[in-house]
Amino acid sequence: MKKDFKERTPQLIAIIGVLAIVLAIVIGFLLNKNTQITEMQEQYTVDKQELEDEYEAISLQYEGFKFSVRNDSLLYKLENEQAKVLRLQEELRMTKATDKAEISRLKDELATLRRVLRSYIQQIDSLNRLNEELRAENREISQQYQQTSRTLNQVSQEREALSEKVSLAAQLVATNITAKAVNDRGREQTRLSRSAQFVISFIIARNITSEPGERTIFVRILSPDGAVLSKSPSNTFPYENRDIRYSMKRIVEYGGEEIPVTMYWDIEEFLMPGTYKADIFADGHHIGSHSFTMQE
């Protein structure tokens, strides 16, 4: 018996050595995985802080405009836009850094805010240049004519006409965008196998400077592999000097006030699980987007 034990001793030592090596590898893997998770969480926190800083910068720009803009109509729009920035800042503050979907939505909202801000900056610059030109014209006209009141009235009318033309350049914006899947009974689903439709809902924001009338709203649903869901190859619309495919379209009557829009996509084909994205277009502009994730 002792002889057998002595003969097996080297084998037991080898087995124990192998197990020790395996255990060391497993521990090393777990420690490395934990380090990666910690680093990802720290990066999420940094990304959120950067997003908060960008929102704060835009809010401060709108605050500064209040002291330089003298056009009441433009000032009213700036105050409304700043209120929207403050609302989104509060949503961001309440959002967890690890909530990738909400952080992504707020990043998209930030991109929209930047486009609107650039539009306002252009309007303000145009008004400032126009005011400078009008002041020069007023000085020249005052020297040439005694009828100062008539001349000032004419210049004021020209300024208002140009201001209106600049304001008409503002584009529509889609807000409060949601995207989900539902079954035949209209109940929300997270699995594609139980889903019958995608439902995309949003609000066309109030814009008193936008020309009223019919608007064609296009929605493109992109699958996780980047393909556009479409019922026909002929379903296209012009965008940035080329024709691109769309999933759904709807004609709405827009009168300057906000209107809710809901569009439905019937799921009739095999779809892969993953993250889907809905892009919204109107008047040749990309006016909003939203991402959502589906399981098998």
C-alpha cells in the first residue's frame, strides 16, 4: 500500500500543479475582467460629465443672447429654446451614466440643439449686419433729405421684411421620439418573435416662423446591420443631393403649432436581434432620431 502511494505521489504533485496553474489563470482573468468593468464605468461617468458640460455651454450661450438681442420675436424663440435646454439638462442629470440608450438619445438631442443654435447665430449676425447697414443708410439719407421721419419709416419696413425672410429659414424639429415593438393586441414587446409592428411616435415641435402647409414626414428604420427596412425599392426621397430609401411616410398639415405623429411598420420579414435606429426627415432635413434594442 505504501509502495502504491509512493508511486502515485509524483502524479498527485503534477495534478496539483496543473490545478494551481489553472486556478491562477482563472483568478487573473477575473481580476482583469473586473478592471475592465471598472474602467468602462469610469469612462461612462466621464462621457456623461462631458455631455453635461456641453449642455451647460449651450445654456450659457442662450443666456448671453438675452442681453444682446433686441428683436422681440427672436428673443421669444431664444427663451423657448433655452427652456428646452434646461429641461434636457435635468433629464441628463437624472440619467445614470450606464444608461447607454438614454445617453445616446440626449447626445442626439444635443446635436439638434447645436443645429438650432447655429441657425439663431446666423439670424443674429444677419440682423446685426442689417442694423449696421440701416444705420449707415439713415446717416446718408438724413444728410440728403429733410424728411427724416418718412425715411426712417421706410428703413424700418425694410428691416422687418428682411427679418421675416431670415426667420422663415428655421426648420422643423422632432422631439419626444419613442420607438417600440407591439404584438397583435398592441402590447409592447422586447422580443422580435412576439412582435407584429414597430411603432414610431414623436412630436413636431412648435415653430411659429415655419411656413404653414402640408409636410411629408419620412421615417427610415435601420436594422442592426445598417440595412433600411423598406417595402419597395421605389420608396425613396431626395436628401443631400441623392435619393435614399425610407420605411414609412406620412403627410401632415402643419400650422406652426406642435403636432403629435405616430407611424407603424408591419413586421413581415425575418429580423435580427440588436439595436435598431429610426431616423426622421422633413423638408429635406434630418429632424430627429432614436435607437431601440430588440431581442430574438
